[in-house]
Amino acid sequence: MKASRAHGFALIDLIFVCGIIGLLCGIALPRLLQARQSAGAASAIGSLRAINSGQLTYALTCGSGFYSPSLTRLGIPPPGSHEPYLSPNLTLSDNVIKSNYTITVAAAGFAGAPPTCNGLGGGQSSQGFRAAADPVEPTNVRFFASNANGIIWENTTSLLSVIPEVGEPAAGHPLR
């Protein structure tokens, strides 16, 4: 007589493999979320650097030394050019969500500012600006901001309300 051999997996084998996969996922998931937050933070810092560069270019070429009051204004190219001061993914609206961060630019108009080359009326440009990147997820505690000084600041709470248009904020520390 021949002994019969079972082919395939037993139910206990399948449960064991699923348990091992579940354990590995439980170990890897927090690291994956941390890596995702780090990537979002790097993107937010890159966006603030782009805003600083775009604002400086705007002030030197179009704003007669004054800064743009909004992201959408930086999306309007100057006459004779097809290239705006910032890429379209940052200028769709005045508050843009990118990589799980809300990117915002704010500036108070200066009464003595002249009209700009891309259609902004007199008195609407600013002597400085403030830009912030606040995380969308409540578990992320890395907030970033910058202003006309060009330094990017980090804090565990939002910096948009405490960063001046020029100078150091009341909270946070500069990124090196």
C-alpha cells in the first residue's frame, strides 16, 4: 500500500504566515508613517525656499523693490515672459495643500508701493512678506515659516501668526 501525501498548506500554516506578516506590518507601519512625515517636511521646506526665491525675483524685476501679497500673484508672469515667479502647483490659490502641508503667504499692503508690472495696483505690494507651511495631519508637529529675511524657521506650533514680515519670530528656531 502507498501512503497518501497531502499537497498544499494546512490551515494552521496559513494562520502562522498571516500572523508573521501582521507582526512585520505592525513593526514597519510606524516607521513608514514617520518617513512620510519627513518627506512632507522636506517638501514644505523646499516650497518655502521656492517662495523666498520667487518673492525676491518678483521684488527685483516686477515689484519695484516690494513683495507680492499672495501666492496667486506670484503665478502671474511678467510682461514679455511665459514663466511665472512660482510653479503652478504653488499658485493655484492663496492657500495651497502640498505634501500634507498647507502653504500660505500673507503680506500687508504698503501705501507708498507703486503698481507692479503684472497688474497689481499701487499700494497693494508689501515691504515684506510671511510664508508658512502648517501640517494638515494633527499628529505632525513640525511647523515651518519664513519671511523677507529668507531664513526658514521651525516650531512645534504654527508660526504664521507670530512671524513678522521682516525680522525674527517670537517663537521657533532657524533651520541650519
